[in-house]
Amino acid sequence: MPLKKQRLETTEENVKTSDASSHQTNFDNKQTKFSSRPFYDILGISQDASINEIDKAYKLMAIRVHPDKNLNDANATEKFQQLIKAYETLKDPKKRHLYDLNGSDDAFYKRIY
């Protein structure tokens, strides 16, 4: 009988720990909600990338997605415009900070551009 009681306590403890972990994870996700936005993905950089890294990534991606290099891609112009928007936002420390705080909704960008 003591063995079952020990297993039950361990199971309850695991549930409590699991619940606490999931709440912490949910909290962390809410806190970092805007840190993993598409602008970083578009440029293929991490959130802590330096201005120099942003410049290098932009130049590399501009060559890859430029509409003149992708004549068969109907979305090439849109992709290139998104790349420019990402670059212009992330290279400017003030815009980047606002972006990290607020994310990338269009109404927000109409205010800062």
C-alpha cells in the first residue's frame, strides 16, 4: 500500500509541476509573442542580429528574391517589397524596438512609416 501512495503523490506532483510548466511556457510565449516575427525570418536572422548582420542578410536576400532574377515567380515583386520593409524596419533601432514590442500589423506600420 505505501508504494501506491508514493506513486500517487509522485503523479500528483508531476501534474502540479506539469501545470506550472505549461503556465510558464504560455506566459513566456505571451512575453515573446512578437520576438519571432516574420521580418526576422524574411531576412534569415536571429532577433539579436547586429546592424552589420542585417545589412549582409539583406544584400544576400535581395539578390535571391529580386524580381529581375525571378521572372517566373508571380509573387517576386511582393516578396521583394516584404524584404525591403523588413530591412527598413530592422536596420533602424527605433523602428526595430517598436516592431519587437508591437509586432507587424499594418495599422501599426502606417503610423511609423
